[in-house]
Amino acid sequence: MTVLSPRRPLLLFAAAVAVQVLLLAFQIRRGRNIRLIQVWAAEVLTPFDRAGTTSAGWVEAVWSNYIALEHSRADNQRLQSEVNQLRLQLDQLRGRAAEAGRLATLLSFRQSNPAMPLLAARVIGASLAPGSKVIYIDRGARDGVRQDMAVITPNGVVGKVQEVFPSSSEVLLVTDRESGVGALLAGSGAEGVVKGSDGSELTMDYVENGEKVQPGQAVLTSGLDQIFPKGVPVGTVLTVRPGSPFQKIELRPAAKLDRLEDVLIIMQIPKPPQPSTTEDPAGGAGR
Amino acid sequence: MALVVKGDSYIEVRKYYTGSAIGAALVALFLQGFLPKYFPHAQVLQLPLLVTIYFSLGRRNAVSGMFLGTGIGLVQDAVSHLPLGVYGIALTVIGYVAAWISSRINVDLPLSRFILTLALYGFERVILTAIERYLLEQPGPILSFYWLIGSVLAATLAVLIFPQLDRLRKS
């Protein structure tokens, strides 16, 4: 007498069928001569591969986006600080480069005028009084600066020293209403006096109506005021109107007076100008 | 004859002479390959199937019926130049199911033998068609009139030869 286990035959049956199905799959070939069992293996394994790849990508994303960024905040702050410092250094270097450019221009101007004793000065301030057109420079009596010395830039006339202190000086800009510079028109040589105005422009007086003056014409110092040497640019003619008895000429200053940083002080007029054969209306110009 | 415990009851298990199942199977396989040469439609009789059904029903042992079906089926595949497993799977299932059925109903009556053979023949066709469709990618009809006639002929033949095979039983 034999006792049958109720589950054993079913398991054996399933195994026998499964083995034969696999045997069939091993023999059957599908497209490109691939065995069916290979197709099945790929079908079975692909979801696991995909799941594994997805899981790996997820783990990698978690790692790279969260765990690996644990110190990113500190790094970000450190890098931001470095950026700020580098920006500050860049601004400083830009300022120094601009300063070097200005100083090079001053040096070049000085070398091109060897007979003219010049003293470089830095603008350290401006008058706070409204309407006052005065600046302060870092050169004073100790540096040999005296009252009424001419102050220029390579571009043109700035003004003249009005007050002298031990280590600084006050400069009255050429655009001040109280200022005056002996000048002449380039080309025609017509002389006059350049004065300041209420605005930022200059006016040139004492030019007769008969003189031919055109906008864009350059105006230079005449040297007759004994303050500015002859030939320094004062400005450029903007407008010309007939007046009585002289023309009304408006000039744009040659020097960039709104952005002065470095100037040159003419310590001594190199050579007195030649006396004019005509009466000099600007001879007493300058305060 | 022996009694086997099946749940809370005893069932009758028949014993056959040693080698009788193998001998009958070899004869059936031979005739299945030989007869169609002269009578092409003889292949419809599915003699290996009938042998599998007979010994599975008689032994009433699922494991024995299953392995008998597997062996006969694989040999039939080999001689039919089919991929191993086509008839192997079909006759494995038939052997198992026949043994399972035999433990529940009386399979000695001619009518029950006819009906069981008819049903199992159709079941084999379903299995074979499924294998052809889904594994071999050779779509065909599940049951055709040809195979329907074949099943009736096979069932009739079973009614005729099963009593002859009963002589292989140990008394």
C-alpha cells in the first residue's frame, strides 16, 4: 500500500511542463536566428534591468542633489565672499588703471613741455557753497604753490589758484563768473577775454563783430594775462551771435571740469608773451 | 490490484506486467509513423495519445501518468521531426489529467472510455494548437472538422482496443 502526497504530483507536473517549455524555447528561433529562450530571458530581465537602472539613477540623484550638496551652502557663501572680494579688487584695479592713464597723460604733457615747470596735484574736494565753482587740490604753500598760479590739464585750462594753504590750495575754475582768461581765436588770432557764466559754459568777450567766428573754432590762451602761458586750449566755440559792440560767443570748456581728478599747476610762466601791437582788451584779465 | 489511500477513501490501482506500458507505447509510436505511409489519414488516430490515456486511467497515479506521457510525447516529437516538447507537453498534461480523472470516476465502462478519450483528444488538440500559435508561431484552427472526425474515430478505436490492453493487467 502506497500513500500519495497530495502536493508532490502537482509540483512534479508543473516542473515537467516547465522543463519542456524551456526545452522548446531553446529550440525555437525567432527573427535574426535568436532563440526564443533568449527573447524570454530578455523580456524577463529587462524590467529588472530597467528597475535597477532607475534605482541607480534615483540613488545617484539623491546623492548628487542632496547628500553630496551637504556643504554646498558653506561653499556658496565662501564663493560669494570670494566673488565680492574679487569684484572689489577689480574695481580697485580699474580705478588704478584709470589713474595710471591720467598720470600717463599728465606725464606725457609734462614731457612735451619741458620748459614749463609743472606740479601735479590731486583734486581732493569741491566747495559746498551753491553756485561756487571752486575745487581743492592737495598741493599748498609747502609745495611752492602761490596765489594766481595757473591750473590746467592736458586737455585745457582748469582755473587759477585762488587761496593757498600750507598743504592744499583752493582753485577757482575757469567757469566761475569771477574768472577771466586772456584768449585768442585759433586761426584768426582775434583776442578777447574768456569768462565764466552761470552755467557750465564759458563766454568770450571783446571780439569785434567784424571778426569771422565759427562754431567749433578752438580758443587758446593768449598769455597776455601773465597767468596762463600762451597756447593752452581754453574751449571750443559753441554759438556766435552779433552783439553791440562785441559778438556774443559761447564756448564749451576744453578741460573736463566735471570729472577732474588730477591737475597740473604751472609753477612759473616760462616766457613772457610778446607785446601785442594792438591794444589788449584782455591784458587785465584775471583777478 | 492494490488499494491506495486517497484522502479519506481508498481507490483501486491496477498493476500491469513489467514493460507492458513501454511495449505498448513503442508499438503505438511505430504504427503512428508507419501507417500514414499507406493510409495518410491514419495519423488522425493519435495512437500514442490512446496509450497514454489508457495507462494513465488504469494506474490512477498522476506521477506515473505524467511521466509516461512525457516519455511517449518526447519520442513522438523525435520521430515526427518536431521540436522536442511539442507532444511532450501535450501528453504530459494528458497523462496527468487522465490519472486525476480516473481517481474520481469509473473508467472501465465503454461509454466513459469513449467520452474521456473524445474529451482528452480535444484537449490535446487545444494544447498542441496553443503551442503552435504561441511558441512556434504557426497559427492554425483550434478544432477543425478533420480533427473532430479524428477524435470520434480515436474514441471509437479506444473503446475497441482498451479491452485488449486490459489483458496486460496483472490479475
